[in-house]
Amino acid sequence: MFGFFKRLLAQKNAVAEDIATLLDAEDRKWREMSADDLFALDDTDLVSAVISRVFGSFGSCEDEQDRIAMMNGDQRVIYTVYTYESEVNNGGLCQYLSNDSRFFAPMLCEALKTIGDTVHCAHFAAFVRDNAIDLSGLDSFGKDAIRRYEKLEKRYPFEPFDDAFYEMPSLEAPMAAYIRARIVSF
């Protein structure tokens, strides 16, 4: 029986390595694309390619604030919006505010407006206002321990925010339009 589990684990590890290899190859392909090649991508691939390029350029920064400082303005706008959307889609607003992505929160509404989105901005701004959250001091949201995260989940009405967010249009199309208009920045 032990041999069966050992083979199963080996297969799982081989599949994980294959997936990682494919993702690395895709990242390399996107980083090597010209602006014209990027422009020709569909919206989903364009946003993925740009995020890959931006993260590839600044991914070695351990600190989000250092990463922000190294980006040009257009990269910062897209990375800010993308981080927000992906974090909320993955684990809700509490996750966004608890992870290192919280360092982008003070820039979020401006970034959303910059790409032409006012609906998400109004939704986020209303939550922040209604719950008296100071975006310049989100250290208390840092997820040092699961208990702190659980307390935040109980303290703030994240579920209604998240439910409404999931009903809103994706930010992919406005991000892609913004990127296409400034393709040389990426």
C-alpha cells in the first residue's frame, strides 16, 4: 500500500512541476513580446501579460512599498487595480486589506477612476467611509495571526461588500483599454 501512495505523490509532484514549467514558459513569452504583439492579444491575455511583465520586473521586491516606488505611473495603476480585483475575487475584501496588497488601498479609487471605472470606486469608497477605515493606517489589518483575521471578519460587514462586488462587471475590459492606450509603458 505504501508504494501506491509513493507513486501517487510522485505523479502529483510531476504534474505540479509540469504546470510550473508551462507557466514559466508563458511568462517568458509575454516578457519578450513587443508592444505590437501585446496590443494584438485579447483582453484576458493582455492583462495577464502585462501583470506578468510588471511582476517580473519588480517581483524580487519583498516589500510592496518598494515595488510601488519602482513602477512607472501606468504600471502602478494597472497593478493596483489588478491586485484589488484578484484579491477580492480570491478571498474577499478582508483578504485584500489583510495581505500586503493593503499598501495599494490608498491609491485604489484614483487608479479605478484613471482606468475609467467609477462603480467599483464608489463601492469601495462607501465601504471605507461607512466603516470609518483610515486607508493611510492599515497596519491593524495585517494578518499576523488567524485570530486577527477572524476578528476583522466579525467587525466589518465584508460579506455584503463581497456579494455586491461579485455582481459588478469585471475590471478586465477597462484595464485592457487603459493598457492598449498606453502600451509602450508596459
